[in-house]
Amino acid sequence: MSIYVKAVRLADALAALAEPPGPQGGFQVIAGGTDVYPARTARIAWMRPADEPMLDISGLAELKGVAATGGAFRIGALTTWSDIMSAPLPPAFDGLKLAARQVGGAQIQNRGTIGGNLCNASPAADGVPPLLALDAEVELRGPGGLRCLPLARFVTGNRATGLAPGELLTAVIVPRPPDGERSAFLKLGARAYLVISIASVAVNLSLDRDGRIATARIAVGACSAAPVRLTRLEAALLGARPAEADVLLAAEDGLAPIDDVRGSATYRLASAETLLRRAVHGFAPARREAA
Ligand SMILES: Cc1cc2nc3c(=O)[nH]c(=O)nc-3n(C[C@H](O)[C@H](O)[C@H](O)COP(=O)(O)OP(=O)(O)OC[C@H]3O[C@@H](n4cnc5c(N)ncnc54)[C@H](O)[C@@H]3O)c2cc1C
């Protein structure tokens, strides 16, 4: 039988993680459990041991909720997708909210957390592209104290993160976006809902008074080992009108999709480009009908 510990204070959780590993290994952190439990069940089904001790952090109140601080928004690691959907956030976060609405179904959105999504580091994690497009950082606490890392340096590959031994992700910090910035998130799956992304895109744009793109931050998921920002495309879009913008992917964008059961690499790239074009063109001001 596995050891199960539920921490009610952050200090206790960090102390438990600092303990030397027992015969069954170190603690496996569990937040909402929506990635941990399916993975454990799969391991057991393949007769592989799944008996490491579990550290349940879901009761840590200090890691829950969204708060506006001076120049930033702080999203606690245990904030669920449902909490994000209902949080009062500016339009620059609409892409993140759209992603939240498409993570699994209502039960998963009520349990699954933003921190769990980032730490699980799936190439198809729907939380990563919108947070990259928001220039997010992660806040980490552990034996070395408190440190912050840009999200792009935290999620470094397929299931690979910059989490050091004994550390917990405690929050996601998003610098306050400029007024007037809007955002979009589009994902393609094998069906409309309850599906892992074949490709996903997040776009944050602001327009100048003339309706031209003044700032652009763009990220793509499920088309490389970790979701990436497309800085070349971002620069190429500046000054264009959204409806007329050429949205083309290039080799320098660093996308390197794999062939798998969900789609071929070629299909993923074509899908990402189509989703990007739809997202960018969608920022065009609505045309007024003649009276
Ligand atoms: C039916 C179903 C549908 C799904 N659909 C989607 C989808 O459409 N899109 C999508 O992106 N995901 C999807 N998921 C995956 C999952 O729901 C999300 O990734 C969710 O956000 C994970 O959060 P969690 O709190 O449940 O993580 P957990 O399962 O509790 O943890 C995930 C990993 O992160 C670690 N961890 C968690 N929190 C912390 C922390 N604060 N500090 C350090 N380590 C931590 C855990 O040790 C574990 O390795 C789906 C899952 C299921 C079962």
C-alpha cells in the first residue's frame, strides 16, 4: 500500500519534499490528480509498480486563486480551470480562458489545476501556449528558497521542466498586459470536445489607431517537444492589418512536430498554420453594415 500524506500548509509540504526518499522513492506530488491518476492506472495495468508515496497539495489554500498585484496578475498553482474561467481578468486573458474551457470536460476543469498542467509538461498541454503568449513566469519554492523562471525556460521538453528536487510550483505570474491587448486560443483535436490537441495556437495582439498590428505575441502547442513562441512571425506581423496579414510558418520558427496516432507531422504543421491564420484574421475590426 502507498503512503499518502495531505499537507495543509505550504511549509509542511516543502518539509515533506525535503525528506530523504524512502524505500519506495521520494514523494509524488498530487494536485488535482487528473494527470497523476490516469498515469498511475496505466502503469499498474502494465504490471509496473506505482507505489511511491503521494503528497497531496490540493488543500494548500495559499496556492489557490487569482489576484491582481501592482504590475502583475498572480495565478496560484492550484487554481483550477473552472476558477480561471470565472476570474475577472482583462481581455488579454481571453485566450487562456478559452483554453481553460477546452481542457477535458467540466469534471476535469473543476479538479485540474494550472500548476499541474505546466508541471506535467505534455507537448499538448493547453495551458502552455496562452501563458507563453502572455509572457508568463513561474514562481517556484523549495530548499533553495523562492525563485522565478520565464515559462519558456520552465517547460523545456516533453515531460521535462526546470523543477528542481524538492521544489513546488507555487504560482504563475503574468505581467499586466497593455490596455487594448486582446487574445485568442484555437485548438484542433480529432473531435470538438474532450480531446488532446493535434495543434493549438495562442495569439495576443494589440492594434494601433489605424487598425494595424502594434504588438504580437504568438505561441504554438503540440508541434514541438515543448510549446514555443513564434518570434519571427510576431515581428513579421507588425504593421499589417489583421485581415490582410500573411500568416506563414517558416523553418526558423522551430516547430518540429512528430508523426503519431493523432496526426502526421505534415498535418500538424498545416493545421497550426491554418489555426494561426484564423486567429490573426479574427482580430480584424468588425465591419459596420450600411444602415
Ligand atoms: C479525461 C481527461 C481529459 C483531459 N483533457 C485535457 C485537455 O484537453 N488539455 C490539457 O492540456 N490537458 C488535459 N488533461 C490533462 C489534465 O487534466 C491537465 O493537465 C490538468 O491541468 C492537470 O492538473 P492536475 O492538478 O490534475 O495535475 P496532477 O495530475 O495533480 O499533477 C500533474 C503533474 O504535475 C505535478 N504537480 C502538480 N502540481 C504541482 C505543483 N504545484 N508543483 C510541482 N509539481 C506539481 C504532479 O506531481 C504531476 O507530475 C486531461 C485529463 C483527463 C483525465
